[in-house]
Amino acid sequence: MRSQISLTEYPATALRVALSGLAIVATLGVQSVRAEDGSLTVYTESNSAAGNQLLIYAQREDGSLAFFRSLSTHGIGSGGGLSNQGALAISSGGSLLFAVNAGSNTVSVFHVGGERTEFIATVPSGGATPVSLATYGDLLYVLNQGSDEITGFRVHDGGLLEPLPGSKQSLSGAGVGGAELSFSSDGDFLVATEKLGSQIGVFAVVDDIAQAGQFRQSYGAVPFGFAIDRRDRLVVSEAGGSAVTSYDLDRGVLSVISGSVPTASPLNVTTLSASAH
């Protein structure tokens, strides 16, 4: 299958490349960091059930990418696609990389910078089958698909992850198929998509702690990957109908801007990204 990759620029020259987990079974997400000389280092993961690997690609002078090396995440993948978005995340400062280990219910932390990538630690994800990560400031939140919940961590200097008491919140039900978790532009809300129940959840974040979610029915079937711009407008892919719907997130309430706009290609092989400008 053919996939489309889009690039979004973030502060501190950190770049995020989002890749649909349905597009390529073995690779569930891609992250990229731009060095001072303008070159990119691209990260993805193998999701192998025999031992998950962080896969690193370097950019040549002509812009092409070549495989550079692999590092163990010290965790286990699921061995197949997770039907997710956001399995990798880069810290706001761009020096830390986080990766899910869906088979061992953990999150791995790496230090990235220059030509070196170093493993720091692997910590429990706070639930079962972590599939999506969201970062804002010194916060990391994890969507645990298998246990239908989100949970938060404080990111300390050196990459230490400290669980945040009271941050664990449930999705709308059991077996809802959580797909992606992301912060709003100001970090005041977390948004999660649920494929199987076609729900979108919004969790207020108060003093860094996620509150109980407020859920609404997606305009179209099977909300999947999404992007949020700096004005807190969402564009959500709908895998059930090859369409996209845009929403406005106003003080935690989602309202439809454009409903189920058809697309030219199936959305299970297409990723959406919105400019951070």
C-alpha cells in the first residue's frame, strides 16, 4: 500500500512526521529531529514481538534517507499493526524521544541529539497496550488501548518519568479502540479518538492532571488520526467513510466546522498534519 507522509514543524526545531499505523504493519509511527546543520534524523520502531527496536535513519546530503542503526527499546511490540497514531513522541525541548512497547505495556525513553541516540529507561505505561503518546511541556500522557484509559507522567531532567497521581482517566467504554491522543495548543485539554465507538473524548487538564473525559459522537464513522492547529481547530480522519471532519475546540467543547468532507484516497493509508504556525 502507498502512504503519504506530511511534516509539521514544532518549537526547538523538533519535527514530527506522522505515519498511519495501518499503512505499514511493522512501523507504527515516525519522529524526526533536525540537527543544527539542517539535516534530519528519522526515528521509527519495529514493533517486533521478539523485541521492539528503535530504528534510526540518517539523511544524506542529497536529502535521501538511509538506515543508520537500531537500538533495543528494552520492551516488546505486538508483532503487527496497532491501528493507531502517535506511537512515538518527542519532548517539547527536542532532546527526549518516547516510544510505546505495546506488547510489554511500557514506554521507553531515549536521549536524542547530534549524532547520538542513547537509551535511558523503560517504565510501565500505567495500563495495557500503549499505542499513542502526547507531550506538552514537562508532561507525557499515554493512551492505553487495551485498558481503555489514559494516564500521565511528569518528565524530569534526564528523562525520568514520574507517574502523576489522579491522572488516570477512562475512555468512553470498554473495547472502544482508542487510536490517538494529543494535547490542545495551550495544553489545557487532551483529545482522544475512539474508532470502534466512533467517539471523540476531551479531557480538561487542571494543574497537569487530566480530568474525567467529555465524549461526543464523531460526525463520521471511525474517527482515527487527527491534527490540532494553534487555534485549536481539529481535522479528524474518518476511516469508516474516507472523509475528514474539522472541529473547533472552544473551552473543551467540540463543534463541527465541516462535516465528513470526502477524500480522494482511503484514509487508512493517509495521514493528516496541520501547520503549527
